[in-house]
Amino acid sequence: MEVVKGDVSMYDSAITVSLLGDRAFTLRWGKSVSAAELAAIARAIDRWAIPWLQESIAAYGTITFYLRRHADITPEQASVSIMGRLGHIQLQKLPPPREVEIPVIYGDRHGPDLADSASRSGITEREFVRLHSERAYFVNAMGFAPGFPYLSGMNELLNQPRHATPRLKVREGSVGIAGNQTGVYPIDSPGGWQIIGRTEVSLFRPQDAEPFLLSQGDIVRFVSVPGKSTSETNSDDEDFKTFDNITNGSLSSDPAIQVLKPGLLTTVQDLGRVGWQAFGVSASGVMDELSMRKANLLVGNDENAAVLEMTMVGGSYSIEEDILVAICGADLSATVDEAGIPMNRPVFLRRGAKLNFGTAVSGCRAYLAVAGGIDVPFWLGSRSTDTRAQIGGTFGRALLKGDKLGALPASRTIRPLLAYLSGRAKESGKLWSSVHWSVADWDAENAYLSRSQPRRPRLITLRILAGAEWDKFAPESHKSLTGELYRMEVSSDRMGMRLRGEALTRTDVGELQSHGVTRGTIQVPPDGQPIILAAGCQPTGGYPKIANVVSVDLPLLAQAVPGDWLAFELVDGRTAHEALRAREGDLATLKAGIMAYSRMTT
């Protein structure tokens, strides 16, 4: 189709649609379009306030659109809606790109790779700096880390290879080069780019109303400035600002829970951070959305209320005030003072109780919901912990011994049940009490909920949709993915599930530019071993996408542990949409049932 600018054709080639699972899609422009134009188009679409549109990411000639969780629309239908509106965008009415100057100290300890980079380019360091700082660069995309700009427009003479082995830590403010792109590291992170300088300007300021210095489509100019002498600073660490995390402490003056042992990996999570992926911020949120939502419903919370996500080993907690909780997901053998307590139902805990979790009997992740929700500060619209960006939850990290967490007030609908169970506990002299009913059977088909079998590798079948680069893989790879088993590796984490099995090979080995991805996307790096992106994944990726796990099966994936075997079944978009619609209908019925049983109990 054509997009018009007044009565003049804006593009003379087709815009193609690539589906990204069952909750997102990507538009790709067939002809080169500037980063500024693309960003302007994305902003114009965002201003339409389309009811089903959650957010979008513009990157390298593409815009990826993400559907709202409860929007009853398919990506195919949504893409038709967007394509039908593109002709109404008139670029001459859109604002011009911003220009931002960034001062850079080149070379020495600030740019440890400058000398080698200049040598590879066959020029002096002074000439390298001059060529790097004389150009205007365009922010083609934001990704990899919050606020990280991928900048195009660099002189080809300055092109550099990535380090064969990435550094474990690249400092905030480092200016680097990889291939034909340059960029600035906004936070401390691992990285393989050639570091030629550093800036004192902060690109990511999560505490500010405008947390990002740059956005897609901006124009960036680097200005060479003299560095500080060694005598002017005590250490390299003092040259630049860093995000200093508090190692432990209280987030509430009236805590409900104190951490005695934090477990293997316990974080505060909600349903995720919406609206910031275009700036390189992960959506984050819980891994097993179904168990988390169910736990919140059991204690009368909004489904998005923050919970504790416990991985493999749950830890121990002191109950500092009377609370109502629910535990759903994996079975971590929860006890109160050595007495087992039930899962999948509301449980009242008296002040002074010690809530303990062991290792997982089945599954991987358990969710502890507290009536009212865990009370931690909002960061960029969410309470979820993003350890890479160091925001959300408990100071942007996993729980530590000594942390104290508050709870928001319980909802009116659940207070009668809380009072009733409190009375029962006091009458019995016990530290806890619960109801006679349970919702365990509601999703009994999820094998990870069963304790009847000893821990052993499981076979989990996941439904998938063909990915954007499905046709770029050999037919033998299609057969391998859908006919062979893949084992989940111990290196899997909240960013991605790494698999081991028959290698997947491409027929087209050309380089791909980064554009939007989503949880459930199955990427294939050069070694051919697939990676399934998870809740903490980066917003953009450049590896080919062979398939996407349908969203309704992501909770099953979240409960897989290293050593489990995964099988994949190829389905169509209608199947994925109907499965999601059925699950949401079941959850609505469950919510009504929980409310009814809660009233009957009291």
C-alpha cells in the first residue's frame, strides 16, 4: 500500500506485515525510511489512542505494535486496522527531530579501545576522534538496555568488530562502536562494543519525570572535551555517576513481612511495565501470569497487584502483622512453624508466624499474594523488579535478608473473610487458618501442580506460531523444531530459556537488523540452539525468529526447570486466539466463583 504526504506518495513500495506471536505484529517498510520519519509515524499512531494498542517500538524501517492483554482482537485484524489509517498521516504536520549534543572524553582510561580501533582503521587516534565527533548521528532504535541508543550515520572508515569475548562490565556513559553503529551505555552492563570514550551525561535517569535523554528519531552530535587529570579524581569510579543500590533495608514504616532467608531468586513482580519498551526498557513482570492472577483473586486483589515470585527455593519470612495470603504455582512445600499450609486457597497468617518455603517439589516458580498487594514504589508505572535496569521492587534487585515489605490495605470485598479467618485462628490458638474450599482443580491439567510424582525431567508440549523468519530456515529445521525434543539448559533465566537439541539452520545467512520482539519469541543465534525470550527479555532483538510460543502456553513454559524436555506443536493464529479467549473466560468465571465462596464462608 501507499502512505501519502499530502498528495505526494511518501513511499513507493509495499509495507509488509509480520506477525509476532498472537499478541503483536510488525510493519516493515520496503523502501528506506529515515529514523526521524519512522519515529514521527509511531508517535502519530500513539496519539490516536487506539483501544487495543498497548505500545509500539520503531526500529530500522519497522514499527512493532503490541496488543493490550484483554483486547479481543487478533494481530491480523489489528494490522488491517493500522494499515487502513496510515494514509491519514501527513509528515509535514509532525514535529522535526530533536538535536542533542553529548560531550565525550575520548581515549585513555575513558576509551581503552581507542588506540586499537584507530590502528585497525589505519589512522591516528586524533583523526579517529575528529571523524567520530564531526558527524550527526540518528537514533535508529533504543534497546539492549534502558536508554541505549543505536546510532547510524558513522563514517565507514571507523567500523569496528565486536570483542570476541564481551566485557563483564562496561561502565555507564561509555561510548562504543560495533560494526557500522555507535552508541552510549546508559547503565553499567556487560558489553562487547569497542569503547572509545565516556560521557558524564546521564542517558537514563529513572527518578526523573523525563527519564530518558534520547528517543528514537533524535539527532545526536558528540563533542570532544578534555578529560580530568589523575590528580583531579580519586578513582575511576568517581569520574561518572552510577546507580548505587541499597544493599538492604525497609520499604515500609509498617512492614507486613520481613525476609529471614530470601531463597534462590525472589523478586517483587506485577503484570509488567507498559509503555517504555520504545526506550529499551523490558516489560518485565511475572513469568507465570496465570498463577499470579489466580493468587491475587484468592485474596481479593486487583489482578495486577504486586506479588512475590519465588524461584526453585522460596526462603523464610517473618510475619509482622496479621495478613491474608495465597500461594499458587509451583509447590515449594510451604509451612508455618513446621506445619504444612495449603496452596490455591486464602490463608490467614497471624503476626509472629514464620512462613517457610523449601525447594520445589514440582514446577519452578511459586507466587505469594498478600491481600492489598505488596507495597513497593512505582518505577515507570510498575512495581516489577528489573534487575538489569536496577529499578522496581526492592531497590531494583532480588530480596535480601533483612528486607521489610509493607502491604497495601485489603479490599473491602475480602475484609469479611479476613476477619472470619482471624477469629478462627484465635479460637484454635494456631498461627494460621484457611477455608475448606480450593481452586487447585481449576487448572489441574497443568502437571507442575501435582505432587503425586517424584521430581524428574518432564515433557512439556508448547504450541507455536510460525515466526517472521520461518521461511528463512531450511525445511529440515522446521521438522526438527516440531518433531524433535529440546532440553532446557541451566543457563536459562528470566530473560530467556536456552534450549539444547538439533541445531536449526538458515537458508539465508544475511545479517538482520534489530526490531521488536516479545516474550515467547523463539530466536536462533548462530550456533543454531534456540532461545525462547521470557518476561525479562530486551524489547528488540536481531537474531532470526523462527517461531513464537502462543501466549496462553507461556505459564507452562515458566514452570519448566533445567533438564525438562520441550516439544513444539505448530498451530494457526485462530487456534491461539480462541485458546486465549477461552482462558480469559475461565478466569472471569473463576473470579466470580471465588467472590461467591468468600461470601458464603463468612
